[in-house]
Amino acid sequence: MLIMKLIWSFCLIIFCLLEWSGTAIAGELAERLANFPQWEQLTSVQRAEGDLVYPDWFAGSWEVTSTLVDLVAPLAPDIVTPGFESNRQQLNQPVSFLVRFIQKKPPITGLKLIPKIDKSSILVADRVFNSLNLARAYLGDEAVLSIKLDPDSPNRQITLLRGERQLVSIITGRATETTSNNTFITSEVFQQLFKGASRPYLNAVESTTAYHKLSTSNPAIEADQVTAVYLSPQDPDYFDAASRPVALYRYRLEFSPSPKD
């Protein structure tokens, strides 16, 4: 139960870990969201490289309210992930936490900056701050000890939990799609490994999110997010599931300026 709660809640960390590059075919990600829950396989993504980059209107500190608005088990009753039914208790139950986005110098690849980015600084998420607040909002302050980032890769994160348990998240692929000046859509695929139980638990997750800048200040940004869970090859139901997701979760995210900013 704890494993599935961790996996379910950490799917939301997506907005703290995306890179604004690897543009998808125009309309592909928007169409994917519109087709929920008819998802048959992972979306097309490019290899994940570098740090996250956000549009300038994400700058500052925000109070985010996340609400689970729908969940689907496409292969039920034959295949249902542990904890799926208990997650129904989270339906329409808003959860709030603080996040912030900060400026940093862009990394250098050879003699060039990140492709398509020509700025003296770029906007990135404060990933340790954001992920720790998110994890504690869902799991409790005492359950989450700390968040660590791999110093050699911004795409690898380790969450340390009580009882010598760990959740390792590794981003493997991303894509983005800009539909207007005030809307962009992101998709990310990552691997999750839970250590510390009787046996390690591994799966693949895809999260596709459409962000929209509003003309209001409260909220100032809203997002529609769908997270899909796929079985790993080590799972006994892997071949029965084929390429299809075994669980789909849909969230509504609202960003309001933090009074602490």
C-alpha cells in the first residue's frame, strides 16, 4: 500500500522535473490529452538531457493545489495495480503545497548553450524544495526524510524515507508542444524504483500536462495532467498488459502566487 501511495503521489513531481525542449509534432500531445482514457502505449519522446527550463511566467513562488479528478484501470478486472481502489479516496480531495522557480546560468555543451535557448540565465524549478514539499504534503512530514539529486544528472532523484526505504526516479524521455503564447504541453517518461520492501518494485510512468497562463491572479496558472502507469518487464502481468497502461490518473493543478514570495 505504501509503495503504491508513493508511486501515485510522486507522479505529480513531473512539473518539477521537465525540460522545455524536444518539441513534439504540433497537436500530438494536445490530442493525447483529449483522447483520455483511450491510451494504448507510451507517447513519443526524445531522450531526456539537461536541466528543466520553464517559460518566464513561472518565475517566483507558488501555492499549488492538486486535485485528483478521475482514475481509470483500463485492463480491469484482469489487471489492477495494488492500491488503485484505495486511491479512489483521494478523488476530489485537494492537496496544497509550495513550489518555486528560480533563475540559473544555463549549462554549456561544448561551446554552445542548450539548443534553442540563448539567454544569460534560464528559469528552472527548485527541485529539492518543490519535491520535498510535494512528498510531505501527500505522505506526511515524518515519512519523508530528504530529497537528493544526482550531482551528475538533474534527471535522477532519490527520495529517502523512514525505515531505510528509497524511491528512485529517473527521467528517460521528454517532449513539449507550444500551442499558443499562454499554453504549453509537456510529456515525460520516467522509471521509478522503490527500495526497502521485501523485494524492489519497478515500473514506468508517463505524465502529460497542459499548462495555461490565466488572466487572473488567483489562480494564475492552471493545468490538466494525466499520469499513466505501465508495468515493468519484471512484472508477471507484463506480457498480458503488452504496451498498454494499467492505471491512469487525471489531475487538475492550480498555481496561485505565494504570499511568502
